[in-house]
Amino acid sequence: MRTATLLLLSSCCTLLAETVPFDASAVRPGPVTIEQTAAAVVVRWPDETGRTWRAEFSLDPSKPLITSIATGSARVIDRAQPLYWAATGKRRGGWDQFFDFPPSHPEGTRSFTGRLQLTSARARSLGERVELTFEGLQLGIFAGSVRYTFYPGSRLLQQEAVAATSEPDTAYYYDAGLRITADADRRAGGNMESEITYYDTSGRLRTVASSGPERIPIAVRHRALAARMAGGSVAVFPAPHQYFMPRDFTTNLSHLWHCAWRGTLSLGIRQLPDDFTRFYPWMNAPAGSEQRMGVFFLLSDKAAPETLAQVLRYTNADRFSPLSGYRTMSVHWHFAYTVQAMEKGFTWTPPFTRVLRQMGVDASIIMDFHGDGHPRDTTDLRLQELAAFYQACRAQSGRDFLLIPGEEANVHFGGHWSVMFPKPVLWMMSRPPGANSAARIQNSELSTGPATPPNCLISCAVKAVTPTRPIRAPRARWASPTRFARPSTSATRAISAPAGRR
């Protein structure tokens, strides 16, 4: 009996030695509570209906980090592990450089798979929220932790890799996700009968099978997909304004992925190393700066379609919510609209206007003749295209939508800048060498001066304009000092831009 007791005590000591230390001293009393057991941390918090959710995290490095997440008897997440990948390159031209492409750097790029070797854990209160931190993440040149944030009154769970690098001039992007045990979907030979639900790019709800070890990318609408689980479902979507780097084009690059193989189901978000254009700048990671590589999960004990619909509460269904007294305006699109309207006729409705209106946009400034048309022409052709530009924008404008013509001139002043006029103005962006100070082009009287600001606007300032065909300005009510503003940022939101150049 004594021997058995000694063996039992020895086993307990070994168990305790394998767990990492946990510090909850920074947690204040509130709706999210923390409880520590011998080998785990348990978080409890209420959702929007007052139901209690329970998340258990293991302090044993040899076990999956997330033991379970459940409400009542519905176990939504079972034995899950965070997933991270990163690619790094070198930044050129400074941290504000948009015209960069790290894969073209002579030093090339590197790719890394994250590994969490748990060394310690802690929790702290952030207002009424609670953040759990698990130290021991190594992601190539990045080192740091994995963190989870719990929101009272919500089933939203944020996962972040919070890490830094000491290497200078680092540009990077990351993929993230969660690998979840799904024993109920397992079939012979390691195959799975898991299901993934998402909105396709046309807005139709689809459910497909997920089986195979490869990460399968999907082009989805609303940047989210949901997976069926034994106790409900879980949806995944990226942090809206932090995950998408500036790009010249707004094409859908299939940023969501899933896979299911040998008893596990994985889902997450991803980036691509390039989009086959000249500039694809990645994201900045100055040496020593803390990078927060986030992804969101929405938990539910309901079916995947219902969970996916609930995600739209956080993204506003990719639509700007109307604000009383304000108009919502989007700016700086390169749609090459005018040259298409000149070919197809001004009664032709371009596809971007429908997309913008569906997004809740009341007015949009487009920048034509940026790679299309003849902006540097010094003959009648330039003025004819400008006249067509104004006429085409007028054709797409009405009482509830205004299409505003503008141009990204980028001449004489340096840098990138745009110009818009309060009424139709025909003007020359360039002038031939030795041009007279006054010229009449197609009944338009132009006053020219030295091409040095502020003595002139660009190289030719319009004094008076009398086009061959009269052009009416857009409705005066839109030119009044009506306030334009972005929608409220109190909720997580993002806009899926229509296909075109920004």
C-alpha cells in the first residue's frame, strides 16, 4: 500500500512538472471569468442571449492547446490547435512604399511554419474582455505568443499570433487557422465527410464536402466560411481592415481555405505571394515592432448556414450602413469607364455602379484616363474624351447616386495626386513645347502660362470653356455642403471592393 501511494504521488508530481505556469493576477472581476485547475485554464463568458460558454485550454505542452469550447452539452470545438504560416522578404523604398514587390528583391523570400512550444501562460482584463496569452510561438524570424480574446455578450473569438522580429526592413504576410478534431466525420482510410458552407461570389449559399490533406482555397463572398461540427458549427473570417494589404486591383484571391483529413478539420485565412501584377507590397514589420496576426472565429451550436448568416452582423454584409444626415462616398477608382462608354454608348450601365450601390455608396469618385484614353494628348482628342467623361458620369448619376469625374494627374507637383472640378471643365494636362500663352481648341479658350505652380493649374489653366455640345453639371444638391462620412466603426466592418483598380 505504501509503495502504491508513493507511485501515485510520483505520478502526480510528474504531471504537475509537465504543465507550464499560469498567471491570472491581471484579471479583474467581470462577466468573463477565469479558473485554473491542475493542468488547464477554464474561461466562462455569456453570449448575446445570456447563455454561458466554456472554453478549456491545456497547460500541458504535449496536448492540443484548446481542449474544448462548449455551451451546455453542445461541444463545438474539440481538441484544437492554432495554425500559422508566414512568408518574409525585404522592404525597399521605406515603410510607406506601395510600389514594391518583395519577391523581386535579390535576397528573395522565405517561408515558415509556426510552432507553439508552450512555455507559460497568463490572462488579463481589457475592459470587460479577457485576453489569454500563451508564450512559446516560433514563426521563422518571428517569436512571440498566441493569444485569444473573449467578448462578453458575444460568441466571437479572436485568435492572434503576437510576435516580433529583429531583422531590419522586413515585409511579410501570414496565413492562419485552426485544426479541430472531428471524429464524427472520420471514415475508412483517413477520409472525411466534413461539410463547408459559404456564399459564392454571386451571393448563393453553397455547402461542399471537405476531404483531403491539402488546403483548399475558396473564392467566397463576405470573406467567411463555416464548418459543420458535431456540436454545432464554427465560422472563420479575417480581421477586415488589417488583413488585406493595399493592392492595385481588387480581384478575389480566394482568401479562405479548408481541409479535412484523418480525423481533423482545418479552416482559416490565407494570402498569396503575388497577384501577377507589378506591385504587391505585402505588410510591414519594422524590427522590434509587435505584429498582431489575427483571425476571427464565430462559435455556434446551430447549423453552419445560420452561423454564416450571423457573421454578417459583424461585417455589415459588406455594406455601408446609412447614417442620418450623411452621404457615403468612395474615392479613387480606375474603371476605364469613359473609353468603354464611348464604345458601347452612354446608355450602357457599367457593372461597377451596381456593386457600389449594393455596398451602400451614395457617391463615388472615379479616376479615368489612367492607363486608358489619351490624358497627355494636346489636340482635340483630349478634349473630346473629357467631354465624353462628363457626359458618361452624368448618365450614371441620379437622385440617389452620384458618379463624380476626376483624374489622377501625377504631373508637375510630384507624387500622386488627383484633381476634381465643381463643374465640367475641359483642360489640358500637357502642352507642346513653345505653345502660345493663349490658344483656341474646339471653341474652348485656354489661358496658358509657365508650367510652374502656383502660376498655373498643371500646365494649362482653363479660363473659359464652351464645348461643342453643352454639358450640364451634376445636380446642385450634390454640390451643396452635404456631409460625407464613413459609416460608424463601432462594429468590425470591411468593404469588398468591386473589381477594378484603386
